[in-house]
Amino acid sequence: MKKLSKTYKELGIDFSFPIKINDANGNETYYEDSSDYWYKHKYDANGNKTYFESSDGQWYKYEYDDNGDRTYYENSEGYKRGTPKSTNQ
């Protein structure tokens, strides 16, 4: 993934670290610090975190039922718990 700081530099946009971006609901979706570490989050319409990825190669995926209870978890180390929605259909 291309770091946001690199894009800012290419476009001539002035910035300072850390770079933090939040979505319209106030959820942090991107963070980058001056040591080249970054992470990003994705959220569903209910504000539940559905994805995390970082510059050190870690990632996590989450799925939730209609009540907001976590029903599935998977990570970059191969651990899985629950059944993904795609296999329930």
C-alpha cells in the first residue's frame, strides 16, 4: 500500500506527523507516524470494525450478525473462528 505521506509529498501538500484520518462517524480509518508505521481500519454501517491492516503485515477481518455480535474472526497468522457469511448463503 502506498503511504499517505508519500502521496502528500508528491502533491506538495504540507503535513505533520502523525497523520490521522477519521470517517464521518468519528472512527479512525488511517494512522501514520514518522517512523513509517501505518495502519488502517474499515467499519460497517453500524460502526463495527470489519478490517485492520498495518505496515508490519498484520491484518484482521471481522463479521457481525444483525445484533452487532461478532460471528467471524480471521487474522494474518491463519487463525479463524466462526463461519464467514459467504459460506452461510
